Amino acid sequence: FRADGKVNALDGSGSADLTTGVAYGEPVSRLHVQGSLANTLLHLTAVSASSPAGSLTASGTYDLNSHRFQIDTSGADIDIAKVQSLRQIDDEMTGHLEFALNGSGTLEEPHIQGHANVSSLTVGGQSFGLLAIHAHSESRALVYDATSGLEGADLKLHGRTELKEGHPTQARIDFSHFNIAAPLRMAHFPVLHGESSL
């Protein structure tokens, strides 16, 4: 990294590379960061990270004075069976994740919007098909919706999580066309058939 100017008004640019590391418990094969600093504005022009599970890219800015930020990040074809934090929950979980997220504002008043799709999702041996998630921030809260079509049912989730200490959450899950034969088969009781909406 090279910089010029006064301490309170630096200008510079540079890059950094990391190989074979660990971030938040996840192995990182390679991390590349390239950016510049103009007065108090830090501009990350290119950030990329790769791991055994997949890769993601990001770019953004951060003002050191106003603490305002802007970020764009995305990832594709991430193998969730290789995400260590998810394997601790269910070591048989499988699927492929693609996502995109953008945000701006401050940490106290963030404006966030994003979506994610998990294809061929299985949890505990149960197939959930395609899981689609959409989220956005609203009045210092994160509002999200998720839909999935699992064997024998359609699932819809709507939730709201406050962006404050304790993260108070309200959520509702709706099932429709729920075929009770599917969970009974999983429990080795393939004797009843029926359908319900909850």
C-alpha cells in the first residue's frame, strides 16, 4: 500500500493477498483485496474470496468521517455441504447457494436489500427443492420472506428481526397442500394419506 499527503488527508492505493487462512471458522483458500484511499473515503474496488465451498466477490466504500458505507457482494454455486458452520448443524445437509446483496447507509441506519436461492436443498434427508429468500431493511429491522416446495407441501415464511440488542423476531410459517404421508414415510409409517393447509 502506498500513501501520500497529510495524516488527516491521505491519498493512496494498494492491494493485499492472503492464502490458506481461516475466517469465522471457515477455511479460506485465497483472499484478494484491492482498494484506494482518498482523503477520508476508503474505496474497496475489488474483494474476492475462495474456499472449498465456493467463491464470492464484493466491492464498496466507507467514509471514515461520516461512517457511511456502500457495499455490493455476490456469490454463486456455493456448495453448502462444504460450509463448516452448516455441517455442525446437519452433516447431511446438501444444496447449492447463489446470492446477491447490496447495502448503504450507516451501521445505525443501514439500508439493505438482497436475495438468495438454494437449489436441490436437503436437510435431515428431507428434500426441500428450491429455497428462495428475499430480504430488505425497514425502520431499523430486517424483513424477509422465504418460499420452498418440499415433498408433499409448499412452505412460506415471513419474518421481521429488529436490528438492536437481543434481535427481537416475529415470524410466521404457512404450509399449504401438506401431504401427511410424506413425514409418515420418513418415520416409517406409510399408512395414512391426507392434505392440509396451516
